[in-house]
Amino acid sequence: MNVKTFLFVFLTLSLIALSACTRAECKTNTDCIKQHYTGSCMNRICVYSPIEGECGNSLCETNAGENKCTCPDDCGICAGPVSPNMEQTCVRNSCLESVLPEKIKPIASTAELAAGGDKIRVTTSYSQPFNMRSDMFDVKFSIITESKYNSERRIAKLALMGQTTDKRTITLAEKNINRNFWPEINLDTELIVNFPTTLKEGTISNLELQITYEYSTGTGMQKSQKSAIIKNPYRGVSFLWVKPTTQYPCPDNCDDSNPGTQDVCDSSTESFCEHRPIPGACGNFVCDTGEDRCTCPQDCGPCSGDAGIYTEYACMQNKCVAQLKPGIIITPASIFDDRNIGQFHLQNNYRYQNPFDTKKDKFTLNFNLYDKAVDASNVKITAARLFEGTNEIAAAVRTLSLPNIGQTGMFEMAIPAQPLPEIERSITLQVWYEFDRNNQTTKGSYTKSIGKISFMT
């Protein structure tokens, strides 16, 4: 047999064998099984049809939610560079421009800033490169030293500033905070960094956080409202940012676990989670009518801590009150005043409690006519007043007659409620008197330094 004849016979036999195999591929539909396909046996040959909506059927069905992230087998792999710091990568199950996780570096810094007599700690954290479509500039505040004259502290506004490569100073982020601020409770917030640009990425220098800080200062009725802009510069920082072309989808969950806020994420928030205060709800950052430091401390401040040297705050019957600290002993104080006025001589005792409870304690003045001149008569005490500087704290005005040597008498003075739960005052006593001599009445007064008294209300 020559070569040509051999080849012809071999090919003929091969075709017969292949035909026999094909004919034997299936007998029924159950013989045609393939994942993600429906199989049918037609003329002993399996015919497969893709099952709609199943990943792996070789069809990239966008109407079924398939894309390069949810079904790379059908749609292809989400990969490839788009700029020096961004690649195509999967973000919340969408193939978008983003920074690869291995290239992201967390940055954190802490500064202590003077703020109208207070000292506050500012802690910031962010990612580098910073993705303007998804990242937040986190800021945390805490008071580390408080001025005793300041109250009603408030972070009103934040602005993040920076300088572009062409030396323009721009606002990177701005937010009205309008939240009360207490030494015992930290304040946390986030800034969305966004500014107009046609570039996909760039750098910002001279980064600076500007904090609008509001507070009341003074005591009693002498309080005044103050506002200051505190600046926190990030020296030597080169802020690298990227801005993907496409807006990102919202996160699966935006719940901040605060019943006082409404959690929102949609196109109006540029797919960032916003937590909008609900009017009247505890947790809305406003101390509403009916709320106080016992019923809603997150809005009104905590009912705790020192009210002074001797008192502390605590909740009693859902009211925040100042009460005496455990172990504090109230000490009776007594001052002896040997007062030789000339025509008569007094030996007095002034008694009070320190600390002094304005609800129950009395300032007691015991006067004793120790001696007098022969021609002096009708010695009288006509008034007594307590002063701090030139401000009158309390007064007793009546006539106490001391006609004879050895005669005694007493004044009692109640102290009105003070503007703070506990306040220390430097007290001076002034006493007015009169006496008769040679048919004439002489009037005068004298002063006595009492010293420092802590008044509790």
C-alpha cells in the first residue's frame, strides 16, 4: 500500500470514529449537564443555552447587576492604572478609579492649642493619598485645661485651608459644627474635602485647620460672649489628594447608632453619610427645652465633676445639683475683733461656717460694749454689711442699743444665693455705729477683713 492510499484509509477511519463518538454524546437531556447553562440533547448532540442572570454564563449582564467586580468571569477583571496613584479597582462592588489599599498610609497628628484661657487638644487623622470620593478628614477635640471663668463652650465652625502648587490659598473643606463642648466629653466630627479641579490628583501645601471657638467668660451677671479663630497649622505636610472621575456609590450602612440624628446618603450628599439632627430628639447636639444634664447628657453636658473645692455635681430626682463631697467637714470659724473706737471700746466675735451654705447658714455678729468714756452714751450699732471689693454681698440694717458696759447684742445676716454652685469670695465687714456726747450724736463706721469664704448654693 502506498503512502497516499494509507493516508486516505486512515482519514476515512478517523471520520467514522469521530462520527460514532458524536452520535454517542447523549441520549437524553439529562446527559447534558453544564454549570450556568441549560442543556438539551438534539440528534445525540448536547446543545447548551446560557441561564440568564447567572455569573459564569459568558454573558456580562449589566441588567442583572454584573460588572467586573461582581462577575469577573463574564465581564473581565477590574484592573489597570489610570494615574500615578490610582488604578481601576473594586469599590463597593463597582469598578472605579481608586488608590490601591497597599498604597494607603494613615496619618495622625495631635496639637495643644490655647483657646481663650482654655487649652484644647486637637487630634486629626486622614489617609494619604487622600481620596476625595470616599475619605474623611477626622477631627477630635478635648479640653485638657479649663479656665474657671469660661463656660458654655462651643465649636462653631471648621475650615481646612491649603495652598496649591500655583500658590493659591483655597478652602479644602468647610463645615458648620454648632456643637456644645465640655471638659468631660470629647467632640468628634468629620470633614468632607472637596474643591473644583480638572486634575485627577495633586498636592496641597501649608495645610491649616481653622477652628471657630465660642464661649462665655466672667462670673455671675458679668458674663460676656467671646469668639476666637484658633489656627492649627500642619507644618511640613504635603497633602496628596486624588479625585476619581466617577462618584462612588453609598456605603451599605450609614447608621451612627444615634437616635437623635437622621442618617442620609444619596446624590445630594455626594454619596457621603450625613447625620442630620432631628429637632427635639436627645442626641441632636442641642440642649432642647425639657432636656438637662441628667435626662440628656450628650446634648446638655454631663452632671459630674467638681463644682468647686467642696462640692460636686450629681443627679438627684433627675435634676443636676451641686452637693457636698463625701468626707468634707464644715468648719465653724470665729474671728475676735477688739475694737477701740475712742469714746467706747467693743470686743466682738464674728461667726460663720466655711464653706458657707447659703440655704441654711447665717453670718453672726456678736457685739459687746467692753468700755466707754464717762461722757459717752447711747452707743448703738445701726448697720452691718459684707462686701467683696465695692460689691455688697449681704446687709443687716437695724438699731442695736448698747447703753451700759457689759451690754451685748447680735446681728444675723443671711447670704443670698450666689451665681455659681460654689464660689470663693474675699469678704470685708463694715459696721456703722453712733453715740451721744455733749448732747451731740456722732456717727461713724469701721471695717474688718474677714478673709476668704467659700459660698455654696
